[in-house]
Amino acid sequence: MNRIYYKIRRIFSDIMKVGAVKRQSLITFIWQIMFTVVGFVSTMYIAQTVGPAILGVYFLFLSYNGIFELIADGGFGSAAVKRISENEEPNAYFSAYFIIRLIFTIIVLIGLLVFKEYFVDLNNAGMFNWLLLSVIVSIFGGIVSNGVAGSGKIGVRMTCASIGNISKIILQVIAIFLGYEAAGLIGGTIAGTFIAALIEYKFLKLHFAKFTKKHIKSLLQFSFWIFLSSGGLLVFSQSDVILIGYFMGNADIGVYRVALQFTTIATFSSYALRTTLWPKVSRWAKNNEMNVVEISLSNALTYSLILAIPAFVGGVLLGKDLLSNFYGTDFADGYSVLIILLGVQVITIFQYFFTMYLDALDMPKESFKVTSIAVFVNIMLNVFLIPVYGINGAAIATFVTMAGNSILSYMILSKHINIKLQLECLMHMVMASFIMSIVIFIFIAFVPITNIITSLLAVFVGGVVYVYSILKMDRQIQKDFENIVRYFG
């Protein structure tokens, strides 16, 4: 036992030797890998057990839940993270945020109850009461999570969030096994949020303190544009689901969202970096360390694309077989959607980082301007394209608007900082992906992709070839990889 305890302490000691950004990004990345693996396996089981229609109901709930949670937060969560991260009267800002969030949540709950009869989709699907419960639980989750994030404890935040996500998945699988279907999926989601917040609360060191109008005004000035920008992004990301449900049906939502979820593997490295960098960039900007900000953006884009590019290539080659073997033949119809959405994920990396840096540099108004244009264009394109092209139309609408959003946000951000892409690294990624594609072609010529085992084997072979190729081609990536391995012995 003493030997095991010593080894555990040694691991944590080695982790703490790594720089803050690298350490927290690595922790987030590791948890993302675990959650992605568990999430994919559970979704495979759930999809093959209940089919696309029940999943469609669940995804519809998530869309409405995201909208009302955003209203309950009012953008003050991001504002609180921003102000707390600046380390000037953090307890006062935390206290002000707590009261504001509580008031907004009560208003949302009253509004939902008063206008209950107008939410026909929610009532027909039996989701209304679940939505009320989710909004209530989000008070605790949002306040604790934003307090921890503002304090710079991103590793703690992501660890607790990942524990909550894994707990959610376990509960959902158990509920589906017991026959609870959509109610089990929704109940598991709410329980996972509560579990994560409960664990994370132990690490919250902020406490209630007296605050003044100055603190509320400061939060309000920042939160107003964040709320509009976040609201625009939420509508942008959820309008396709709601409009697919309006023009088509729940089964189509299920196929579309499963394809979308499948493509997120291309961006979970960027998610780890975005989550870690947001409070860091805020503080660097506050201290006028703009050179550090510029370097961090360049590195973040490079190390986000290191996974997105091969994921796109692999999806084109294997996507149809993977959807069919993993989720069932009903989901193979989402192949064309999958390809479009993989392209969306590559573009999303640029869009997310550009708008995130605008917010962190205290320019949320500029971020909102870009987002508002994208939201309007996205909704219009969805309305025109979905009735004609179905779920492919929704994917095309997302691709076009995300590309436009990225270009506009780049134009604005480039006026304030120098944006440099590491072109040599990107070229190495493309070349490694090309080599990977050749090997996969040869592999599937001799080993037909007919089941889950052969599908996973093809993915594994392609992944090994890509990693080997990129490490051989790019000395800097190889050096960073060696440093990570050396830190962990």
C-alpha cells in the first residue's frame, strides 16, 4: 500500500511540474479522451437500443434546455469568470453573480410556468417538468463551476465536469436498460450535472462578501454583450435541431445529432485548450502581455488542427461504415451530413478561438456583432435549405455561416493582435493525413469493414500511421510530445 501511495504522489508531483497552461490543457485533454470513449460506447448502445426517434426527443430537450439555461445565466457567468480571473475583489464579484443568477433563474421558472401551454413540443414529448428541474439544478452547477473557473482552477473544473459526464452516461445506460427511454436519458443528464457540482463545490475557495453597485455594473457591462453573443451562438448551434424537428421529425433529429456528435472527436483537443486559455488570456491582456497572447493563439490553432485534419480525412474514408456498424443501419443515411459537419468542425476551431480571444481581450461587443450576423444568416439558410435538402441542408447552412463567422472574427481580431499560423506544421499534418489515407485504402482493400471490430481496427491502423508520420515529419511536435512523456516518467 505504501508503494502504491508513493507512486500516486509521484504522479501528482510530476503533473504539478508542468506549466499551468500545459498542465491544465493536458488534464482537460485526458478527461476529454476518457469521456469521448465512454460517450461513444454508450451512444452506440443507446442508439441501437432505442433508435433515432427517442434520441431525437432527447436532443430536442437538450436544445430547449440550453436556451433556458442561457437565459437564466444572462451572460453573467462569463462576466464573473472574467472579473474573478482579474483577481480584483473576486469575492465581491462572486457574491454579486450569485444573487443575479438566483434572481434570473426565478424569473425563468415563473415565465415557464405562466406560459406552459405555449410549449407544445415540450408538453407533447413529456419534457416540461424535466426542463423545470434542470433549470433549478443549473443554479448550483453554474455558480460553483464559474467560481472555480474564475479562480483559474481549470483542471479541477474539467475533472469534476468529466466525472459528472461519466456519471451521466452510466445512469443513462442503466435507465435505458431498465426501459425508461427518453426520461432515463434526460434524468441521467440532470443527475450528472448535480454530481459534478457537488464534487466541484469542495474546491470552491471563494466566499460571500459585501458587494456594491459598482460590481453589478461591471458585470452588467461585460455580461450584456456576452449574453447576446452567447445567445447568438446557442441559437446558431440549436436552430438546426429545432427546425429539423419542425420541418421533418424526431428520427431525423436523431440521425443528424448522432452524426454531429461523431464529428466532435475532431475538436476535443481544441475544447481542452479553449477552456484552459480563456482565464489565462484574460489575465495576460489585463497585464498587457500581448506577445504572450499572440503566441498562445498561434500554438492553440496548431495543436487543435493536429487532430481535426486527420479526423476529416478518416471520416471521408470510413464514415459510412462507422455510422452503420457503430449505431445501426438507420444512421448510415447520415454519411453525407457527417462529411459536411467534419468540415464544419475544422472551421469551428478558428471561429471559436477568434471569438473567444475577442471576449477575453474585453471586446465582447465585437464578438456579438460577428455572431449576430451569423445567427441571422444561419436561420434563413436553415428555413430555405431544410425543406429542400433535409438534414443535408441543415449541415450546409451550418458550414456556410460558420465559415463567414470565422472570416469576420479574424478580420476584427487581426486589427488588435498579430495572428500567425504555423504553416510548416499544418503542411506536415496534411502530408501525414495523406499517408494515413493511403494506408487505410490498402487496409480496407484486404480487410472489408463489416463489423465493429474491423471498423475499430481500421481506425487504429490509420491513427498509428498518422501519429508516427507527424512525429517523424515535425520536430517541434515531436519535442513537445517527448517533453510530455518525460514529465510523466
